[in-house]
Amino acid sequence: MKLVKLIANLGYGSRKEVTAMFREGRITNAQGEVLYADDQVAHHEIRLDDEPLDPPSGLLLMLHKPIGYTCSTKDQGELIYDLLPPRFRLRSPAVSSIGRLDRDTSGLLLMTDDGVLLHRISSPKHKLAKIYEVTLARDLQGNEAEIFASGKLQLVSEREPLAPAQMTVINSRQARLTLTEGRYHQVRRMFAAVGNHVEALHRPQVGGLTLGDLMVAEWRLLDDADRQQLFAQPAA
Ligand code: URA
């Protein structure tokens, strides 16, 4: 790919703006030698204002989503993209969240520009576990785990019953729920279906990947080891 297009696709500017960056000598190789738009240089060798470029397409990152942020590019209010470098919103291919967490849900949110990876993580066919910690308005009744595990729970306006989900009780008003699908407001609707109400919802883990020491509102790129951990089965 031509260097101007490569750099413009990373969101650093329009092709016209990136062409100007070449003219101004702001784009160099790792040794500080000025590059020209027609040069053939590997992505990792390129520097813009002496800084390495953002990762090429195929990136996967995790964000510790705070409460109050929306998984959208253009809703009103605070958006998950506000927590990333502004140019990430301008990349091509686009970086999007893998599934969504509600505005009032916190936790581990994956984002990628890789459509195959997005499908592999979000498709219920692949049964990747999404683990939620749920705080409830009312005491658990004792039959919820059995109902959720049955594979027969039918939510209002859904055609298919939910896939079996595993619930473990933490205390009378807190539970841990493992889902392998991601229907709209699924956790909140599951507890509504058994006569309860979700007061707080947090996702600490997807597959075998946990938030670790990532603080609220922080994000980090995932490397090969993280990807392996993601696709490993979570500890029961
Ligand atoms: N289920 C919900 O109800 N909300 C979320 O954010 C995620 C799963």
C-alpha cells in the first residue's frame, strides 16, 4: 500500500494532509531519515514526528468501560471513543466494539477493526463465555440458576429461547452469570423475566481474559498472548 494511504487510513489526516506531512519532512524512518510518499517502507519502520505509528489494521484492544459511556460513534453524551486517541475514530477499516455494553454497565469491552475476529468473538456459534457480576434489587428466590440453565427461557419479543446460561450465587443479592450469546439487554431482561431487577452490572471477563490491573477508563492493545488467553476456557 502507498505510504500516504497507509498513514491516512490510520486516522492521522486526510490524504491531502498526509501528503503535506511528507512535504514538511515530518515522516521519517527509524533512523530519522526523511521519507517520501513513494518510498517502500514497512509500517514498523515509519515515524511521524519521531513517534512510531499506531498499530496497523488487525488490532484488538480491551477497554475498561466506565458507567455512563455509550458504545456508539454518534450518540449524545459520552462515548467509548472519547476514551481512545481521537484518530482511532477516523481509521479505515473502522474500529468498532465487539458487541455492546449498556451505558449503565461497566467492564471489559473488546474493540477491533478485524471483521473475522469480531465474528469469532461475538457469534453465539463460537460459545465464547461472557461473564457478568450482577447486583440485584431483590433477593434471589433460589430457582434462577435452574431456569437460566434450562435453555428454555424465552424473552419477550425474541423468537428463539436463550441458550443455557450458568449462574452462581455470590450472596442473596449478587450473582455471577456466564453467557455465550449477547442479546439486547440480555442480563437485565433475564432477571426481569424471573421477577427481579438488575441494579448494577459489571463484566470482569470475556473468555479467559480478565481486566487484570486495567483501571476504569483505561485501554490497552492485546498481543498474541492475550489473544490466546481470550480464547482459552475461563476457569469455572
Ligand atoms: N446484558 C445487559 O443487560 N447489559 C449489558 O450491558 C450486557 C449484557
